Amino acid sequence: MPITWVVKLGGSLADSDTLPFWLDALADANLVIVPGGGPFADQVRSAQQRWSFGDEAAHAMALLAMGQYGLMLSGLCPKLGIASDVPALRTSTESGRSTIWLPGLSLMNDPGIPASWEVTSDSLAAWLAGRLNAANLLLVKSVAIFSDDTSYGGLVAQGLVDAAFERFSAKAAFAVWLGHRQDHPRVRAGLREPSHVFTRVNRSAG
């Protein structure tokens, strides 16, 4: 069964009352959820600032932070499956339920994923969407778009996605959409007709 949607739930939703509603709406949609880093990644940043260890260690810790947030999402919504690699994600979604991706340290060995804060869960969601041959990638944010420029470059400039996101997404086959955390009452409709609910991300000029 093809995977139509990969949905990245931003770590900022960890402090939002809308989080349980998002999980409930997504649970039976046969999609893959990518967790952000949330407060767990914030702790990694704080520790690196305090102790000045390298980005390679911080990158590994940030991957584990995404896993911690993913386990929290699973605890909040036990209907969701969990899996850590592409074959397991495919198997889990074939059951008809949605599955949370728990990225592992094996990603440290992927030469296409730099150990840098320029690569956050946004870019990793795009990387995964490509590996799954998904049709759509939805990034759920807590910050609204404050510009008419919805190109990859424009979103990077606004701080809505990480600096590496365009490289992971611009030539991909999947469509990229932005959603806001307050969109949760219309999630199911948006998964059917995304242009009615979500904002399409356009390729940068040139």
C-alpha cells in the first residue's frame, strides 16, 4: 500500500493543547508521523552551549531527542504504531494505522545527512518522505507564515524551516505543505484536499 502522507509534528506542539487532537485525527489515516525534537532537543542545545562539545555528538543526541518526543506521542495516543526504519514503517502502515518514526543512530552513518544543526527534523522528514516515495509531506508548525513568499528559500529566510530543507526537498517528487497547529479540526479534510486547508510550498525561482 503506498504511503500518501508523511506528517512532521513540530516540537513546539509539545506545549500546545492542540497536540492530542492532532494525534487523534492522524491515528487512523495510514500515514507516517515524524516527531520534532521539542523540549528534548532544546536540552541538547543547552548542553552543547554549556560544554562546547562537537556537532557530531549533538547530532546524535538530537536524533535521540526526536525518538523521545516520538515515544511521548505514542504514550499520548496508543493507537499509533512505532517503527525505526523504512521497511518497518511500511509494514506497520499496511495495517491501516498511522506509525511514528523513531529515528535511530544508524542515520549517523548516512553520508547524505550532515551532522549539523542546519539539518533538523524538517529536513529529516523530507529525507524520509523521499525514502518512502510518499506523495506529500506536511510540516505542522506553531508559527504562522508572515510573508507571501512560500518558496523554499522564502521559508528558510523566515525561519520556518531549517537551512538544509531546500536541498532535501526541491528536487523531490513529493509535494510539500505547511499546516498550523490550529488546523487540527480540518486535518482529515486537508488530507483529502490539501489545497483547501494547508499552504503549498513552491519551488524557489531558478
